[in-house]
Amino acid sequence: MDCNAGDYEHFEVREPAAQTIPFVFNSPHSGRLYPPAFLADANLDALSIRRSADHYVDELFADAPELGAPLLLAHFPRAYLDVNREPYELDPRMFDGPLPPFVNIGSMRVAGGLGTIPRIVAENMEIYRRRLSVDEGMSRIETIYKPYHACLRKLIARTHARFGLAVLIDCHSMPGNIRLSGSDIRPDFIIGDRYGTSASAELSRAALHFLDGMGFSAVRNKPYAGGFITEHYGRPVRGLHALQIEVNRSLYVDEVTLAKRPEFPMIAAALSTFMRQMADFVVDFSGSSGALAAE
């Protein structure tokens, strides 16, 4: 993969020996390298600042290259920069000067403190003890956000050119206390397809079927339908499918200490099986019907 070698400190692509399946796996929120200057400016201790991370999700999906698909993963933490947002979703209250006019300051994510440069982690825990300079904010976007997405686009385009279709699986985790609205159901997994607009209905149903078949509780789109990455890269009519998968953290991590639970290897093995089943489904389905249809 021809992502710039200089970007390795911020993210990396783990490539298969040969790409044999039309999938790209992406873990944008599991980075664990916190810049020292960022930590020095933070209000939060070393444990609290990790509360919004997708803990060890890159490790849960680590078998992707062995199955024949690339895995793109962030090394930078979500609290520092969130690439699952528009490039310029910024909160003007966080900066010491005026933001450029093209910045989106009015999104719901900005209002909630979870823009491209987050203001909070977890339950309204303020990250910064000072305002950031506008140049500092723009620098993170130019030097990390844009190269990350350029790399992801190349992976997807390469896959589409080779196979005639591409399936992006955007890998995330969610808090263990998530419940479906109006019920006591706590899903183990949520598959997001932007309500049928980012991937074919067949693909979403297959994902739910495979997870259900392993004994997990899996639901579609509620309460997480997919973020910017799923929405931006999913174009089913062009053979570009994007699914977001949310893994319930309580399955594999202690949410107080953030240490791996003994069940971690079992969940990783289940996700390896899931990836293999999804790959087999797409190969078989495309071979028999020629295409995955949009809903």
C-alpha cells in the first residue's frame, strides 16, 4: 500500500500477503499513543482520558490480514482527533481565535462536544485546561486527518478495482450500558448501514444472521446507524458498501479498569469467524447473482 511511510507513526495498514477478498477493515478509534504535550494540556488523568476509546478493537479484528483483507488502524487516540467526523466539525469555544468560515460549527456532534477535535470524553468529562490555537487544530487535520482518509480511499479504490466491489467494515465499540429505546435489551453488537443507504440490505442481514448464529444479540442501526465514515464511503449503487460494527465493550473489557477480560480471546475468535463468514457470503452472493443490491 502506498500510504506515505511518514504517516506510520499516526496510523498503519496491516496488509495481507495477497488481498483475496473484497473487504477493507478500519479501526479509527482504537489508537493508544497519546502525545505528551496533549496529556500535559489535559484536565484528565491517564485512565479517564481513555474513556471514549474503542479499547483493543484493532486487536479484536487483527485476523483480517490472515483472511486476505487489509486492516487500517489509528495509533492516535480518538480524544486527540476523531477521523469519524467531517474534516472541519469544530467547536469555536475550544479555540483562542476565530475559525475559518468553512468550518462546521453547528453540527449536533459539535454541540455534544464530540467534533473532529473532541471537547469531552465519555460523560461530559472536559479534556482541555486551556483553549487551543486555531493553527494547532488545523495542523491536526492537515497532518493526520487528511492523510488517514487519503489512505482509506486508496484501500477502498484498490479493492474496488481488483474485485469490482468493495466492502468497508468500520470497527468500533460501545459502552456496556447501551439499551434499545423502550426496552431492556442490551445488544452485544450493532450493525449500522445508515438505514439502508451505505450498504446492501443483503449484507446487513447476513451480518446480523452470522452474529445471531453464534449466540449473540445483534441489532441494526439503533442506536448507532454509522458515522461519517460509513455515510461518506458507502455507495451501494456503485458497488461500494460500508457497514459499521459496534461491539459491546462489556463482552471483552473491564469498563472500570479498562483491562481485558478473560473472555477477550473468545470474542476475538468469534469476530474472526464473523469476518470469514462475511467474506464467504460476499464471494458466493456476488458469484451467483452478480451484485449486491441497495435497499
